[in-house]
Amino acid sequence: MLRLFRPIFFVCGVLALIMTGLLLAPMIYGYLVGDPEYLAFLKSAIISLLFGALLIFWGRERRFRLTSRQLYLLTSMSWLQLSFVGALPLMLTGHPLTLSEAVFEAVSGITTTGSTVISGINTLPPSILLWRSLLQWVGGLGVIGMAVTILPFLRVGGMRLFQTESSDWSEKSLPRFHEMAHRLLFIYLMITLACGLCYWVAGMTPFDAVNHAMTTVSTGGYATDDASMGRFNDTILWIAVVFMMIGGMPFMLYIRFLSQRNWSVFADQQAKGFIAIVAFLIAILTLEQVVLDGEPLMRTLTQAAFNIVSIITTTGYASADYTLWGEFSIGLFFIATFIGGCSGSTSGGMKVFRFQLSYQFLADQMHKLVHPRSITSIRYNGKPIPDDIVASAVAFSFLFFIVLAATTLILTALGVEFITAFTGAITALTNVGPGLGDTIGPAGNFHTLPDTAKWLLSLAMILGRLELLTVMVLLSPVFWRG
Amino acid sequence: MLRLFRPIFFVCGVLALIMTGLLLAPMIYGYLVGDPEYLAFLKSAIISLLFGALLIFWGRERRFRLTSRQLYLLTSMSWLQLSFVGALPLMLTGHPLTLSEAVFEAVSGITTTGSTVISGINTLPPSILLWRSLLQWVGGLGVIGMAVTILPFLRVGGMRLFQTESSDWSEKSLPRFHEMAHRLLFIYLMITLACGLCYWVAGMTPFDAVNHAMTTVSTGGYATDDASMGRFNDTILWIAVVFMMIGGMPFMLYIRFLSQRNWSVFADQQAKGFIAIVAFLIAILTLEQVVLDGEPLMRTLTQAAFNIVSIITTTGYASADYTLWGEFSIGLFFIATFIGGCSGSTSGGMKVFRFQLSYQFLADQMHKLVHPRSITSIRYNGKPIPDDIVASAVAFSFLFFIVLAATTLILTALGVEFITAFTGAITALTNVGPGLGDTIGPAGNFHTLPDTAKWLLSLAMILGRLELLTVMVLLSPVFWRG
Ligand SMILES: [K+]
Ligand SMILES: [K+]
């Protein structure tokens, strides 16, 4: 058993050291602006440093190889560990959160969900605000890193679709992964920087610009004010639209563009499908509001674009309470919640490629209804896709709805009102952030839910972030017998 | 084109003659009890007779063979035609319904959904009440007949699972189908008779017993009073539980039992799974109510059993407004709505066998995550099932949720309030009957919805009844190019 966990301890130790480094940012900033909470970050950094050193000491090994069982364990455990280290400073501040609240807030950060248990965000100390944004930023980086390196090798939800010929998971491919990781970090930094600069030029304070840049690119959605993005001008909203879309696209395309310098890398089926869906949803919502309700065109377009992109990229910023825009917009936003962005992006949700594969599977079935003897195969990005990958992408929606049903049911058993339970489970599993209803709607927060509900929703956010099966396999006896 | 439709006209003509015969029942009964509405049925019977004769004249042919394209056309067109003939007397009475209302009511009857646009059911003339029950009864018979004869030959939603070796669709198998149809009719009549007798002995009036027997066995849910089953004693509720369960089981088992006289035919994977799910849901709901809320055991068990069985068999009777039983029961009933009964029964919903196949598919995937090179196959009732049948059963849930999303969205665009739109779409597609919320909840009705919403929901009920793809294929260009 120790042999199984040793390399996992090692990686978790390294992650703890990275978190230690990140904790220094709010500490230093807090110290410089005279925010007394900098001490909470100092303490957390020390704990995290010791914890990381201990794990590395336990886990050190001469050769470093990972079996696929260890990859599953590693994925789940590293997110758990990031969540708990992320929760530390929130429990050590002058106005400490309880354990369940702090873990919920940290999980919501690191999974880039953006649901919050804190009201009065604008009265929070700047160091805490910065920490929440940093958690989302590093969570976004982590999920892309995981999607381009580990997930294509695991048989979960059709992710093997993204296993390129040039990639395999063995010791000899480590240098290539190193290079890819460097490029990814560079691109992610550059995009964040560009986003922050645009925000600043468009009128945000430098502090707001930094925070919102981090939570935009990571499609996280934490804001620095209870009004979310509602207090900013239209230019800022359009900047957010652009960078949320960038965050919702497959980052592999940016990595390829960096090495090939060829715009043709963006001719990707998933990216094109994503843009088409977003454009379609914005168009019908704007049309409905302008034609039927007589709203002014430009203002409506801005609000529609911002809120649709915010929901479909699973960012979860709000610029207005769209539940007041009429029944059609509630229906539309409800459906957009499930779709999500592209695989290999910072977005959550069920992901565009699964809808594309499922649609193609059904179209193929439809064809075979009429021509039973025809032999066809489903192609993605021009390449034929093995049946089992298609089937596992299609089966993801079934699994998603089963997990959603179970989460909803347990929440109602804990006494949570049905609509809050149902939309809370959806928003956690899709990593969007806000739900529907008075309690957890765009204008509410998760503070009043019972503690057990917060723990359950924390688990749901991690399940959603890790494509469900990656975590669920750890609960099956066959995994541990294996 | 005429050649394509000719045999379909012929079958629809025969169905119109059968409907003519059925129309005579409320006519004669109405005449005997002095109900002036008997004239509406006389007029409808004459129209239906002429219509049927015309169709048979158009469609007559020396040889009778059906291609698979014709089977698809036949399925959809026969249900459309039954709906329109069913709507006739509702528009010819002294207090006529409008076209959209009458069609909605007839579709809701013939698809055994049981949603109604009529309030004040108890003030309806007896002939109309009898007609609503008859529509459900014949709709239930029709859906079983279709499931055991036509659907296993169509490639929709994994229904080919039920294609037995001994069955194929060619002229030489017609005598066998004839025999099966006779047996089915006999069994269906016997079960209805037994149900009616039990109801009568337990205290219903003969008229109520006949009507409720027809809408229980067909899991239709039309009642003769606005209070649905709420006004009857506990014995009657338990009788209803038993016969709704009988209606939700695969009728093929009864047909086999009739010929083999061997109880082992009931050792069917779908039947056992269905009973297990129902027992589990009743147990947790009763436990929750008794332990947490301190309700009395027997009364709670009766109410839980009746309402759970009513929803999961997609009957839709209510004995109490279960939306007042707390959040957990709302969540539980919401989830039960989707499950539905067994394939080859009168129940709607997604069907138990699809959940079983999807679960087995996921368990198999889970196993392969750990043992990638293992070769396994999914078995059902002991027999290995081809991958494409499993995949199409799994894909059904994706299709279901897409159709649900589209229906909900169009309803909201028509101005229907979101929860009404969402649960109305669910209840129509699953053929359950009542939705959630003030408008269409267990205590409400569909009268106040806009006309276009009624048409859309009528279409949704037919889509749900015919397993979606059977109808949707008619909308694809490839079908007509075929
Ligand atoms: K989010
Ligand atoms: K029903």
C-alpha cells in the first residue's frame, strides 16, 4: 500500500511547496498595504511548507513511474490537498470561517466554481480577496494541465479522444511534458496579463484588474464585490466576454499555435462548435428581448453576450439578475449551464465535444434506421473515432444525470428546499457558481445551507471538475483489489 | 409516394373502424342512462366509420408487406389518427372543447398520459368520462401491442434487445403475430376485469370501478373526480398499487406464462429490477416520513406506496398533494418521474431496462479503467448483448434530455413560467400526467396554458410514447430520400 501511495505523496508535497509560494503573494501584499491578515498567510505558508517537506520526505524514490491506478489516485488526492491548503488562511484570519465554510470556499476556488459562503465581499481584507482569486487562477491552470497530460490516458468520459499519436505516458515522454507545461504556463500568464491590462485601461483599479483577470481567464467567477461585475461599464463587460471565451477554448490550440505559428490550428471542431453555440444563444436571447420586449438593441446585446458567455464558459459572473428577464431567459440560462465550454479549457460543464459526439452518434443511428446495412464511422476533426470512445462520451451524460439526481436527493434529505437543492447540485457539478432561487441565485450565497450540504457540494464540485469517473473509480472495490 | 402510404392508409382505416366500435360503448351507455351527449358519440361514430371506409378503399392492396420505412410511418400516423378520432366527440358535445383542447385531451388519453384541460371532472356527463377512460385503455393496449410486435424491429433506443429469435417481421410470421395479439387482448381484458371487480368489491360504484379499472391497468391516470383517488379508502389504494404494478411489468411475461404455465417466466431481469427499485423508493420515503417526521407507520406506508407506484408506473393518480410532504419527497417524486416502468408495459418514462444497461455499461467501463486489457461483454437476462444495442440504449438518455431541453425552451418562449414549462415537458415526455407548481401540479390542470403550448405538449406526449426516435426519424431528410 505504501508503495502505491509513495509517488503520490511526492507530487502532493511538491504541490504543497508551490502553494507555499503562492501564499507569499497575499502575505506580502497584505503587509505592504497594512492589512493585518498578512499573518494568517504567514502561518499558513509555514504549515504548508512543513507539510510539503514531510510529504516529499515520505514519498522520495529513486525512479519515478506512475501506473494508471496511481494516476487516478494522484488526480483526486492532489485536488483534495490543494483544497485543504487553500482553506488554511481562511480559518486563521481575524474573522475565521468554520472548517466546512473554509473548505467549501477553497474547493469552490480551486475548482473554479466560484460559489461563495461569504456575504459582504467588498468588506473583506484585500489579502483574502487576492487569495480567493489566486486559488481560482491556479485551479484553472491545474485543470488544463491535467486535461492535456493525465486525462487523455484515463478511460473517462471519452477523454481518450484527445490522446494524440505523439503523446504517451512513460518516462521517456517526461521531457516533452515538461516542455508542454512550460509553454502552458507561459501562455496562461500572458493571457492573464493581457486581460488585466485591458481591465485596467478600461477603468478598473489595479487591484480589481489583477483579481478579475485571474478569475476571468480561469472562468472562476469570484469577484471583489457583492455586485459581481454589475458595477462596471460596458467596455469592461466586453473585455470579460473576450477573455472568458479565451478561457473556455481548448488551450492545446494555443500551445500548438505557439510552436507552429499557424492560424490553421484554430480550425478545431470543438472550438468552432463552441463559438457557434455561443453565437446562436446570444442571438436568440437578444432577438427575444429586442423584438418581443422592445428592449434597446446595444444594451441588450451587451447584457445577453456577457451573461450567456459567463454561464456557458461556467464563469458565473453576473452583471444583472437575469432571473428577472422573463421565463425564456431563465430556460435558456438553465440549459446553457449544462453545456459548458471545451475540453482542455478552464471551463466546466458537460463539454462541447460530448454534445458533438452524442449528436453525431444519434445522426448515425438515424441514418442506420433507414439504411440498416450501411457501414459508417463517426469522425472527429477528420479522424475516425473508435466506437468505445464515442460510447463512453455518450454515457457521460447518463452518469452526469445519475450523480445529479443522487446529489439533489441527498440535499433535499438534509432539508434543503427542492429548487435550491436541484440547481445547487447542477451549479456545483458543472462548476458554474450561482444557482436559481432566493437562496443561491445570482444575487444570493451558500452561507445559510446546513454544514453537511456544504460538504456534499464541495465533493460535487470536485467530482464535476475531475470528470466524475476519475473520482468515482476510487469508490469501486475492483480498483482496490486490482 | 402513394405506394409508400397505401398499406398505412389501410391499417389506419382498420383502426378507424375499431374506434367506431369503441365509440358505440359510451353512446349506448349514455342513451341508457339518459345522458343527452350520446348524440355526440353517434355523430363521431358515423364520421369515423366513413373515414375508415375511405382509408381502406384507398389503401386496399392484394399483397400486404411492410418495409421498415413503412413501419416508422405507420407507428406515428396510427397514433395521430387515433388522437384525432378520439378528439371528435369532445368537440361535438353540448359544452364543446376547442380543437387544441380536444386534441390535447385525446392525445393525453391515447398516450396514457392523463394530463387534463378539464376542471370539474365530477360534473362531466358519464358518456364523456367513459370515453376518456376507454381512450386510455385502448392506448395502453396499443402501446404494448406495438412494443411486442413492431418496436423490436426498429433500431430505436435499444428496443432491439427484445427481438427474440423466434420473431421476425415477414409475411410468414403474421399468423404468429395474430395469435400473440389474441393472447395479449385476452390477458389485458382479464386483468382489467379482475381490477374492476376488486374495486367494486372494495366499495367503488360499478361506474367508478369500470372507469378506474381501465385507467389503472393502462397506467393512464384519468379519474372521475377532481380529487383523483383521494376520496377512496385504503383497500382501494392497495388494489390500485397491485394493478398499477401489473400494468408496469412487461406483458410479454404474461403472454409467455399463458402458454408455458410456468412461474419461472417471471424471473426476468427487468421485472426484478423494477420491483427492487419500487420497493427501495417506498421504503426510504416511508422511513423518512416515519422516523424524521413522526408520521404513523401504516397510513404513511399506504400513502407512500400508492403515490410512488403511481408516479413510477407513470399512472399519475394522486391520493394527496405530495408536494406538501417536504423537500425530500418532492426530490424523490421528481426523480421517480424519469425512471418509468418496464419496456413492453403500459408505462412510459425512460424505462427500467435502459437504466440497467447504462449501469452495466458504466460498471464495465469502471472495470476497464483498472484492467484496460480485459475483454468483457454486457449480459442481459443471461445473454450477451451486442455493443450497438447497449450504446443505443445509453444514448437514449442523451436524446431524452435534448428533447426535454428543447421542449422546455419553446414553452418558456411561449410565456409559460419556467417550473411549469420544465415539469410540464417532463410529464408529457414520460407520459406521467401531473407536473410541479401551482398550474399543473397534482392539484392543477393544463387549461390555462396557451394554445400553442397545448399543441407542443401533445406532440411531446406522442414523442415520449413512441420512444422519441421513431417519430424523429420522420423529420430527417435521409428518411424521405431513403
Ligand atoms: K465558475
Ligand atoms: K399517466
